Amino acid sequence: MNRGRISFFLDGLKFGEHVIADLGEAHSDLASAYRARAKTLYPVIGLKRSRDIVALTPRWLSAIGTRVEDEFRVVQKAWGLLSSWSLERPTSMPCSANMWAYRDAWRDWRRWLASRYFKVRIRCKSLLNISVVLDISPRACIDASIRLGLPVAFFRGDRILISKLCGKPLDQKEEALILGAYKGQLWYRLDTTQQSKSSDDAAGAGGDSIMESSSLAWSLVPYDVEGLTLVSRGMVVNTGVPAQVLDTIRLPRIPAFQGGMICVHFHDGAIMRNGIEIDHANEIIKIPTALKLYATERRVNSSNIVRYHIFHGGFHGWISERMRSENDELMVQRIADAAAEEVEEAKVLTHSPNLTHSLT
């Protein structure tokens, strides 16, 4: 940030193909010592049609570089250490002015001994070679899994299969390896062996697979959960629970993913689809207006639209809270003061064994 550089990275669908590419630096020299005022940039996004929608991704990373003051302080400390080596001391005890070096070395050694942290390079390339230090402890991975809304926890070394991107099924499923957690997010990298084979297949078929820096680390966001499948468990240590039991332990849901009683009050009702992403989900049935339902889950898709998971008429799927239009008209409203008996009755209907449709 203090070096004044902004770079962008593409990870999404382009012409129906999953593209991973570094777009490089868009702006540099935004912060300069020779400029009286810092340069301010405002994002400008061009839209083509009247109902085009732009959603800001929660996946971003800001790295603060080394300040000149910090570099000068490091030089001062190094000069002090080198100068004290030639001094004669009456005892073998360390110089009191250099005790900070012993404390830092002890702290770093204890951190290394714990084997809790792991440094990885991320997909965003720059002149700074940005990297993050992941927490690979089971506690951090469980916390990140809960923030994603996963039903079970993912740990370091677990292998997952990514079959969808923003709700669109991928022609070539991607296998990934869980690395750890950083700032409450779960990080992964794609399997380079599988990616190399996929690139060779695409080249042999005359296609062009753009998967630059796919082997570097990247993070998962809540709407990535749709299409994730746990393939195999890694060597989970320090959990106190056998690996085969971990899949049976259900994680709690934080309020951001909790449903509740809702009422469809839009005059045309609501459409239930079999996925979180509207553009790539099929219509199942139409929910009539003035109907009260119990939503088992609440999620926000990649278009920043709130979706509720419900059961109705022997089917289960997702309905939107608001209509995707110019006015964003409210279609579904939560019932905060629902009676306890009404909620329990709705929950019983939710867990009915007569469901004939499964969400995939």
C-alpha cells in the first residue's frame, strides 16, 4: 500500500472457460515522496445493458510494504549488534542492549517448533512477491470452515473437488489441496499434477487452457461452497478425534447462514431453483404468494443476492429474497416474531421423508 501499487488478478469464467491469469499492475507510483498530496483513484465500471449487475468480490488482499523508518531501524539494530561483538565484557552474559535479539530468536524458535505456521505465495503477483503466513492448526481450519458455512471442517492436507464456478458446472473438474487458514479464510491450491494433465488434454484437443499461477495459493469464499466435495482426508493431527469420525461432526452455523421463518409476499410468488446462482440453476417449482415457510439456510451468492434454502411440495431448493431488477423489489420477508409452535411445525415439514428432489 505504501508503495502505491494496485494490481488485479482474474479468476473466473471467460467465454465459458475457467480462466486463471495475472493481469499485472494497473497503477503504480500512487504514493510518492515528491507529491504533496496522495493520488486518489475512483473505480469506473462500464455497463452495456440497463439490467447489468456488478458485484464486488470479498476476495482481495492488501499487503503493507516496508517503510523507510522500519528499514532504518533494522539497519540501526544490525549496526549495534556488529559493533558490540568487538567489545570486551567482564562476564559471558549477553549485553543488555542486545537482549531483544535473544528474545526474538527464542520466539521464532518456539514458533518454528510448534509447526503451526506455513508461508505460501499467492496468485497475486507483484514486484513485492506477496506471500501470506497460513495457520495450519485444526482450530484455525475449523474457524475458517465455520465462516464458510461448511457442514464439516476442512483441514490442512484434505483434498477437495471443485465441480462448479459461480454455479456453472466446469467441463474439467479441478482437484485442490487445503493449505490452512489466514484472516478467517480457508486457503487452497489446485493440484498441479492434475492441472498439467488437463492442459495437455486441452492442447491436444486444439483448445487453449489459461491456467496461469494455478499452483499458487488462493482463498475460498462462502459462495464457493456450492460444488465443493471432500475427496479424501489428509493427516489430521492434534485434534484428539480419529479422522474417520471427523466427517460425522457437524459444524454450527453462524447467524449469517441461519434461516428461519419466512413469508413469500410478492404478488407473483417466488421461483425455486436447484442452486444458489440464479443464472446457472434450473427452475423446480413456483412458490405461491402469502405462503409461510421455514428456511433451513441463508446464503449470499456471487451476485450479492440473498438466497434461502427451503422445502416445499416434496422438493427443496433456493429462492431469492429480492427480485433481480432495477427496483430490487422485496419478494421474501423474514418473520422475526413467529410463534414457537409455528416454527416447530414448519421444521417437521422440512424434515419430511417424502422429499423426491435432491440438491446437487
